[in-house]
Amino acid sequence: MDFSLEHRTFFIVGFVIYISIMIVIGIISSRKNKDGEDYLLAGRKLPFLLLLGTVSATLIGTGSSLGATANGFRSGWYGSLYGLGGALGMFVLAFLFCSERDYKFMTLAEEMQFRFGGSKKIRNVMGFFLFIAEVAWLGNHMNGGATYLSYVTGLDSVTARLITMLAFGIYVFIGGYLAVVWTDNIQVLLILGGFILILVNAIPAAGGWQAVHDAYVSAGKPQAMSFYGIAGVTAMTAVSLAYTVGISQVGTPGFRTRVYSAASNNAAKKAFFFAGIVLFLFSFIPAVIGMSGFAIATREGAEAVLKNPNFTFAYMATTILGPTLGLMFLVAGLSATLSSADSDAMAGVTLLLVDVYSTVTGKSVPKEKMVAYSRISLVITLLVAFLATLVAQDIIGYISNVVGSLIPSIAMMMLLGKYWKRVTWQGGLACIFCGTLFGFLYLFVPPFSKFIAGIFTGPAIPVSIVALLAGIIGSLATPKVSVSDEEALRLVIESRERTA
């Protein structure tokens, strides 16, 4: 759809106003940042409702909104499978990994050090791995926001990614994690309101549900209307996507940050559980919007969206609501990407500052300089993620390949560390190194990736298997050193303050 200069100007002005409001919230939030822990973890006092809002906003992010709408356009009900996988991941987090708040960890690397007998080697290695994982997620969100901006403004993708990075980077820079939480809670309302408004108009605009059904039949894709669209793909394709999304939620450091910043373990557990329900219910909305979009685009011959389904949400917003109102509600779509990006950015900052910096320098940041160094770390994190986006385009493909190659090893290591008493730090390192090596082979050796994709359709499942087996074998092959939880926690704090 070609937008007039007037419509583009309307959108740009609205976007600037929206970001300005987020910046004001960041300024207000910054007044409560008395020290580094306030800036990085919002003072560890977040109640259930604020946690629910920020977790939900992050979950309804690039993949579950923009990516799921595009998948709904391509494959019908298959577009809602992303949300199912994400919801299952949240339930796993809620029931298996929400008891660590009282240990007062700052990062997942510290939590892993605790679970592997207080080994400093675990923390040092995992600081780097977890930072890379956050950069992978952050790059995905930048790609999502850039897709919206490119569609509306006609900007090239690199410029659009840069603007997206600045859009959330500014208010996070100013207000820290508390700004992330409050803006997330506002953004989740915009996301839900915008998507629901488009949904109730989508099917009538397509000519009714029968017209949607007929569009897929005419296109030779009747399987898109089957249960979760599974008839249109192989069973392994569906399982692989759901597993990739779910296990990625379990292994993403940003969700652990919610536990560390919660007012209580129970608040975190309830937030994850109910956010999973919110995501599951929401997951059907972008699928239906995408399916309606397919019917409309096919009827109207909309070449831009037919060639690039990642434009589906933007196309639907402006088609069924009209350019003016539709451009306004594109802010809802942008909110979905920004609310995920800001959380992952702060998790990356904490890892870079608390773990990576201390590992490289052998000392920690002085407490009085923590906020200043946090802001410097944010700039570095954003730039690294921006560079990572230059090699990736498709959103679901990015999640399935890049994220699916890197994060499952982290999740397997978490499971071993918490639930297998025989695990050793050597086994932990074997788990992460072997799993990640397998993931890199998948990403950079085409014959190998083709072979694995032919069996599993993606890397997440085989990476998990390799990482788990390596962790078990590595642990059994090395002597177990018994360390009490009290001693392990002491070693974590000592390590933080030594390197800190």
C-alpha cells in the first residue's frame, strides 16, 4: 500500500509523541534509582500486577505478534502455534524456576554458579554465553520494529533498525529497569487494544469467515484451516517450532530478571503462570488477522504483502482501519517489539556489567559508578545487537535458527544444575560448549544444517539432546564435589565482590 506524504507525516508525528511519552516515564522512573541495583533490578520490589504486565508485554513481542501474523498469512491456524509454545515455556518457568528470588542473584550466570557448586568458571563462561543469547533476542526485536517502519515510511531496513534501536534505547538509558516495567505495562494495554480492534474488523473486511476459508482453498492451501494448521506442515515442523519457542523462554536470561526483581517468589510464579494464559489466548488473534489478511491481499492483488508476509500486520492495520486510524494503531504493533526489546536490553546490560566486565577486568564496578557504567553498557549492548541484525531478515526464521541454535543449551544446563544432584561444573561446561558447538555448526555449515533440518526442521531439539547428553556424560566422568547451598551462595557473593 502506498502512503501519501500526509499519512506518513501523521504516523511519524504520532510515533514521536508516543516515544516522547515513554521518555517522560523514563525520566520519572530515574528519580527512584538511588543505586545500581535500583537501576538494574528496580529495587527488587516489583509486585504481581507490575510483573504480570511486563512479562505479558515481553511475551507478546516480535514473534508472537508480527511473526505470528505473518505465519497466519502463510499457513492459517499454524500462526497461533508460536503462542502455544511460548505459553508452555511460561508454565515451565512458573512451576520449576521461580524459587530463586530469595537468593538475591543479579544474573542468571550467578544463579548457574550457585547450582554448580559455586564454581567461578561457570559464572565466567556463562556470562559471555548469556550475553550473546540476549543479543540474539534483542536483534530479533530490532528486526521486528524495523519491518513496521520500513513498510510505512519507505526507509531502508538499516535506517529503520537504527531508529527502532533509538526508540526504546533512549527511555531505557534514562530510567533503567523501572522504566522498562512501567512502559511495558502501558504498552501491553496498547498491544491488546490495537490487536483486538483490528481483529473485530478483520473478518468482515475479508468478506466473512467463509471467504477466508475459500481464499486458502483457491490458493491450494486448504490445510491451513486444520487444527493449528498442522495438516499443512509435517508433525516435526509443528513440534519443532513449539519446542523452540518454549525452550527459548526457559533459557532466556530476561525472564530470570523478573524473578530477581520480584517482591516475592510467589509474585513471580503467579506472573509467569497468568502471563502464559494471556499469551495462549492472545495467540489466536494474530493468526486470524493474518488469515483475513491473506484473503484481502489475494482479492486485492497486494503484491507487497504477498511477497513479504512480514508486512501483514501493517497492511491489515492500514487496510481495514484506513490509513489514518490504521497508522495510529501501528503503534500497537511497534509496542509489541519495543516492550520485548527493552527487557532484553536491560538483561544484556546486567550480564555485561556484572559478569562479563568483572571477568575481563578482574574487578567489579564501584557502587557509586554503577548507574553510569550501566548506561555505557547499554550503548554497547545495543550496538552489538544492531550489528547482529544485519545478517538476519525473516523473523520466525531468525527465532528458529539463531535463537534455536544458542538458547536450548542454556535451558538444559539450568535443568541439570537444579534437578540433578550428581552434576559437576565440568559437566555444565560440557553441556554448554557441546550444545553451542552443534548450534554453530548448524548455522555456518550448510550441508550439516541441511541434514539436520531434514530430520528435525530446526536446531532446537537436536541441540537440546546433544547438550543434555554432554552434560550427563561430562558429570559422570568427573568427580562430584559436595558443596552445601550455604557455601555455594557464599562463593557467589564472594565472587561478585571479588570480581566486583
